[in-house]
Amino acid sequence: MNQNKNYTLPIIMMILLFGMISFVTNLAAPMGIVLKEQFSISNFLGLLGNAANFIAYAVMGIPGGIMLQRLGYKKTALIAIAIGFVGVFIQYLSGYASESLAFGVYLLGAFVAGFSMCLLNTVVNPMLNTLGGGGNKGNQLIQVGGSFNSVMATFTPAFVGILIGEATKAQITDVFPVMYIAMAIFAVVFFVLFAVSIPEPHAEKSSEPLGNLMSGALKFRHFVLGAIAIFVYVGVEVGTPGIMNLWLSDTEVGKTTAGFVAGTYWFLMLVGRLFGASIGNKVSSKTMLTVASLLGMVLIACAIFSPVTSQVSLPVLQKSAIGGISFGLALVPINAMFIVLVGLCTSIMWGGIFNLAVEGLGKYLAAASGIFMVLVSGGGLLPVLQGKIADIAGYIPSYWVIFVCLAYLLFYALVGSKNVNTNIPVE
């Protein structure tokens, strides 16, 4: 790649796509509440739209890598954006479908949108890493993209809430403005990206058999262990606030405050990613992941061993009296405070793990990215395991699952991330 060329515009486009991934993904949760109330369905059915994202990653991860390897970054990104537009448009059409069909139409749209999110993730991570030239600069760009992703994760549910008011009285049509925004952004990014030049550093290798590229990537020990680390990390990211939300909802804290506390976890992820982006060009991915994993283990250990009878006033994001978002104090068990603080640790892990895992892969990068995306399904599987343990042993003891996962991430940072296969040709 020509390091002297200015890639500011494609970098901005990739960061915007990072935000769109979060925007569309986080639209599923409040939509689930709307659907549950409108169609009188169970919690399980209401969450199917959200689950479709993880199912799509498992289904489309490898095909996404194939597309990236054969079509290149730009064409794959354009296809992903087009699919995302179609997915949101199908969800929009569910507002005009009959009562008997609307729920099914929405699920179809959520599933199609999930395919788009998988493809976009397959593109934006290696693309930002490539545009940054790999190493610390590549990690810094991924952290910047992750920061914008967190901004959208923090404010999308609040934005939807402001539009629909009381969710229990909302209809799909009330969420139309959000869908208009999503489709408009997809359309603008599509045409801008279509017009700009995107570097294709390994395009000349696209004729090589895909099987060779897949198997070649899997020969790198640090990549295989890194793919497992992503599986583990996404499970930690989702399970840590998710189980806490369920736990607090069953206590005197109540469901509403539990949601605010869980939301503050995501806000701290935003804070952590902004900090990670500011130091990403000076501090290595290995150091960042080591510190984050170790600190996370300490916080989870404190949460496990602290008495639930001890309470603290925790600053949390909550709905203000005038309908906006503000900070307030919530009285919660001290365990919840330690769990919320884990958001600062998980914030920088995605970029750090990805950066370490693909370092030195060369022509195998595109195929490796597809394999990586399949392992995002850990966000759907590990929380289920933690939830089962919570059913058996209790909510707090279930966090031993998170502790063990963080221990693996620490191992990966210290030992597993080292490329011991430097003798493998990558050009």
C-alpha cells in the first residue's frame, strides 16, 4: 500500500460503517420490546431479532471471508451496505404488513440486516488495520472505529425511546424515523464509497484457491488462538452486563434501574475506547490487552467475593425528568459496581485481539477475517452457558465463567499472540 497517499476519506467511511453496525444491531433490542407488546409474544420471540445477528455471523462469517478474498474490500463493502439497506427496508415494510405477517416480515428483515452486519465487520476491521499500516497505528484506527461504535451503542436505545415514548404502547410504525435515518446513511455511504479509491493490498492474490488461503491462515498459531480469543471476548462483552441485568432485575433494585446500570457498562466501554484510541499509536496491542485482561480479572474477583449486602451509590445513565438522558445515582450492591467497571476493560479488547491475531498474515488476511467473524457467535453461546450456571449456582457464582474467559485472554496477550510461524510465506 502506498503510505504517501491520503486515505482520510475511506478511513472516515469505515468509521461510519463501524457506527452503522452498532446502530442496526442495537435497534433490535428496543424493537423486541415493541414487538412483544404489539403482538403479545413471549420474551424469547421478542429477542429473536437480536439473536439473528449472532446466527448471521455463524452463517456468513466464512462466505464473508470468501467475498473479501475474491472481490476485495470495496466491492464487499458496497454489497454489505446494499444488503443492510434491504434488511432495514424489509423491517420498514413490516409496519405495513398484516397483523398475521408483520412479525415474520420483521424477523426476515432483522436476519437480512444481520448478514450485512457480519459482512461489514468482515470488511471494516482489516480495512482500518490496513489503512493504518498495521501495528500500533492500525490498532489505533480500530479503536477509533470502536469508539464510534460505542457512541451508537450508547445512544441508539435512548434515541429510539425518545421517538416511541412508552414502549408498551408503541407500534412498529413509531420506529419508522429511525429506519429512515438508517436507510439514508446506508445510501449516502454507498455512493460516497463507490466514488472513492480503496486500497486493495492483496488483490493480486485473489486467484489463489480459497482452500489454500483458509488452511494457510489456520497454520498460524497466533491466529487460531486469537480466533478463540474473539469467541471468548464477545461472550465476556455480552454476558458481563447481560447476567448483571437479570440479577439486578430480580432484586429490590428493579428492572428499570437494572437497565440503567447495564447501560452505564456500555457507556464505560465508550470511555475506554476513546482512551484506547488516544494512546493506540503509543501503546502496543499486547500491553493494552494484558492490562485490560488482568484488571478485568481483579474486578470480577472482587464482584464474586464481595458481600451482596454492601451497597454503593453508583452514577448511572438514566432518563431525565424532561425525557432526555442524564446522570443520576442508583443504590446498588457493590458487586454491580465492580461488574460495571469491567466495561472499561472490555472496551479495547476487540481491536487489540484482532490486531494481534492478524499481524503478519499478509495474503491470508481476508480469509482469516471471515473465520474471525464466525467466532463472534461466542456472544450468543457463552452467555447461555453463564445463564445455565446462574440457574444452578446463582448469579454471582456464574461470573466464574467470565473470570476464566478473562484468564484465557490474559494468556493470549502474554503468550498466545506471539507469531511463531514467521517461516510461512505470506506474499
